[in-house]
Amino acid sequence: MASAPDSRSLGELFSDLTREITTLVRAEIALARVEMGAKVSRAARHAGAVAFGGVIALGGLLTLIAALVLILVRVGLPAWSAALLVGLSLASVGAMLATRGLAALRAEDLAPTETIRTIKETTTWKDHTAS
């Protein structure tokens, strides 16, 4: 089946091309919104799990800390030095864990990689078509 020759003028073809590119860019922006929404949603769920786990663990941790101080007092340390020793130790461990957590959070890729790839492809295609 042979196709009929296009009777549109060059100006009409460029007008159609511009409209199609505009539509494509809008679709890419919509894709970026969907992709970023999904990534932010996953990150929020993970952050919620971390927060909930932290709250639950806090009660147990405080009880264990009190028990450790009481054990050191029973061994013969004055109460103030037992509390100071436990507090400094826990502050050091906490700082190390917070540093690792921040490093992992910074390593998380939140960029809309699929959208960036398709926009680059579109730009390359548009540049080759325009020349």
C-alpha cells in the first residue's frame, strides 16, 4: 500500500515538529514527576521504618544503659564515674553510627535517571533531525 505524498508546506512541517517536540517535553516532565514521586515515596517509607525502629529500640536501650551503670556501681565505681564512663562510650558509638548513616543517605541516588536518559535521547534525535 503506497502512501500519498504529504501536501504540507515546509512551514507546516516545522510547525508540526515544534508541536510534537513540545508534547514530548511535556511527557518527559510528567515522567520525571512520576519517577521522583516514586523515589521520594520509597525514601519516606525507609525513613519511617528507621524512625519507628529507633523509638522502639530507645526504651530498651535506656533500660540497658541504666543496668550498665548499676553494674559498674556494684563493681565499686562511684555512681558519677560509672555514669560518665557509660555516657562517653555511648556518645562515641552514636557519633560513629550517625556518621555512617549520613554517608549512606548521601550515597542514595534520587535523580530521575530514566527521565534524564530519555531527554538526552530526545535532544540527540532533535539535533540530528534539525540538521
